[in-house]
Amino acid sequence: MYPYFESDRMAVKCCPSARQLAVEQMEFYAFAHFTVNTFTDQEWGDGTEPESVFNPTAFDADQWVDALRSAGVKGLILTCKHHDGFCLWPSAVTEHSVKNSPFRGGNGDVVREVSDACRRGGLKFGVYLSPWDRNAAVYGQGEAYDDFFCRQLTELCTNYGELFSVWFDGACGEGPNGKKQVYDWNRYYALVRELQPNACLSICGPDIRWCGNEAGDTRESEWSVLPTGFLSPEEVAAKSQTSDSKEFREKKIDAMEKDLGSRGFIENATGFAWRPSETDTSIRPGWFYHASEDGRVRSTETLLDIWYRTVGGNSLLLLNIPPDRRGLFHEVDVQRLREMGEYIRKTFADNLAENAVITASSDDGYHLPENVKVNNYDAYYKPFDGENAVTLTVKLDGIHDVSHVVIKEHIPMSQRIEHFAIDAKQADGSYAEVASGTTVGYQKIARFAPVSTDEIRIRIEDSRVCPILSFIGVY
Ligand code: FUL
């Protein structure tokens, strides 16, 4: 369909690390924003809140975990310290923590209780530690604050078991002395790598990329392979004498950019990195709990729509559920989570592809189409190199009502697909197109009005280089 550029070949050399692959397979995990703000009705505390305000009356982390499990969530990231500087654990380097609050008589540790509850309930645990600290006296003093921050990071990375994510927020404002801090990111990263080698460094870190908004919006084409740099204008001019395209592009990567992977966008890239997208959004308008928002919890329908577009659109879903002043998830939020989980479990209970016969327009003789019946990365389907368009046919064991097709690329060998379409066979033997799209990546969930059919056809119309599939599901 298109001429091929060197950049396509370069991009597919880029694959996920083991820690990225593990987090990508979690698909859907939660955020809990909880601190003094919960009790002062704020979104951002200014660091002057007295510790005494932090006083949950019926704190129960198992209640959080049960609600999250009912939705099918696989992990939880807790705001151990937000911008106000209040620590939910008894940090040794500050007095501004739970140890000076009425919670559990000053002997409480929210991070301990939440991480223990996660482990009991089979959820992975991660930490949010805000570099911006509006309480710490040393904030804005360079190395003195980096030392302070690294001691807090060390406490969280050593005392609470294995972490799947260390989530660094980009916010950087003034501290109590009116100064901003220049963060020593490389020092923070090295510390986390040493203490928690399996944790992803998320957002302000190299492993997981912010999707670019907090509203739950997603891209039509989401790529996990991102350019790390572009040729200079002179280099582009020199290259254009031999290249097909003379169009000049000088681009810097912006998290909010819509197009991060078209051939035009990556054409003059000098390198690539695997940077999967994560969509962080809240079940309510705010990140923290406000009783005034009890009537504004997102509907199950909206939450499912976000789930389809993220988990089914090559982005991770990080959904925030803010605990209330009791230290519990509010009843409305709990109900929404349960309804989400029930719908997802019911919809994907029976994979019709398991009893189907799967064939392909071609294969390389080793990686056969039937391999896509098993949802893991042990085996995959692959055509010969150079075959960038293929058709897979899923012959069902009879006529069924079909409304969903799930496609997963074998991302241990990068992300390749650029266009696909799905057809259902009609009673008269002809095919009707029921869905089409662009990128697939970790997973594409195509949903369409139910069709009665005994055969589904998946046309991979174009790929950066030959497509490799690990899984197909039909529901
Ligand atoms: C932002 C913060 O300022 C918000 O309060 C929230 O924590 C969100 C996830 O990240 O940068």
C-alpha cells in the first residue's frame, strides 16, 4: 500500500522489557488518591495541613481490594505522598506523616495495610510518590532534597514487598521556601532499579508513558514504539536526495500529540524506544474524594467505554477510586466496579475461536495459524518475512451470534500492524465488513452490532513489517 521506509524496519527492532511486558499483561489497574486532602476537601494541599486532620474512622483496605477484584482490576497504586508532603507511612525523615495523626493512635501505616491487603487479595501493589513536596523544608535546595526524597523512596522500595510500579508525577511547583526543585531523575531511577528491579518507572520515567490527558480520552492509533529523536534539518535535507519523501519534518515528541507512529511521523526518527501508553483517569471528577461528587460518579456505561478504548486499544487503564473520609470506597463506586466486572466477565466468558478451525492466506511453515488459539506468548502465527498483508479465517463450529473480536500482536517481537478489517460471512456466502481499525499492539478489542455467522475473517491490510499474532478471540 505504501512505500517502505528504513524507519519501519528500525522501529520493529524495538521490543518490551520483561518488566514492561509483565505490566502490559495486567491491562487494568487502579489508583487510590488518599491523604489530608480527603479531609480538607481539596485537590492539592499546600503542605500546611495539620497532621491531626488525617482521621479515617472505619479504614479497611480489604474493602478496597474486594471492590477492585470485582471489577477485574489486577493491581493498585497508592498515593503514598501527594504534593502536600503528608506521608501515609511513618517515614523516618519527616514529622509530616500518619505517625502524628489520630489514625490508629499514631501507630498506623496506611501503606502497610494497603500493601498487605493487596497481597492477600492477589493484587499487585505500586507506589505514587510525588517529587513535588510543599511541606519539606529542604525542597528547592538541590541535593539536600534529593537525599530526602531518596530516603523516602528507599523506605517504600524496601519495606512493602515487591512493587509493580513506581509512579512519578511530573508536577513541579514551589516548596515552602518559594523555590522550585530541579529533580535528579537519574538518581531516583537508579535507586528504584537497584531496590525494585521488576518495577516499572511510570510517567516521569522510561517504562510507561502518560497517554496525554486525564479525561480517559484515547487515540485511534496507539503505538508503543516511540521515536526518541529526529534528524536535524540538515540531515533531512541530505537524506531527501536519496529518499522517496522530500517533506521536511522537525518534531519533538509531545505527550499530547495525536499521531505518534504513522509512517510520516517516524520517517526521520533517529531511534526508538518501547513506551506503552497508560490512561490515568478518575471514576469521579476529582482525584480525591469529595462528598459533593457522590452524585457525579461515572456511569457503568461510560466506564466500560473507557475500558474498551484503553484495554481494547493498546493502552493500560489506571482508574482512580478515591477512598472517602471513613477510609472506604464509597457505595456508589463499589457498585460501579462490580457492574463493570460482571459485564466484562459475561461478555468474554466463551471464546468461540477455541473450537474453531483457523487458517491463514499463508504461513511460514513453522508458526501456524492455530497457535493463536492460546492466549500466551509461547507460540505465535507468522507469515514469511515481507508478507505484510494476510488474511486469517476463523471457521466456527456452527452459527453463533458474534459481537466481539480480540486480536493480540506478539509484542515480544514489537508492534507491527497498521490497518486491519474484520468480516463476517453471511447466509448467502458473501462477507460483510463488521469492523476495521488501525493499530493493534498489545490488544485490540473490536466490538460491533451482533451478527449471526459461522465464519469470521480477519484481514491484516498493512503492517510496518510482516504481522505476528499471538492471540485471536471471538465472542
Ligand atoms: C497530577 C496531580 O497534580 C493530580 O493531583 C493527580 O495526582 C494526577 C494523577 O496527577 O499531576
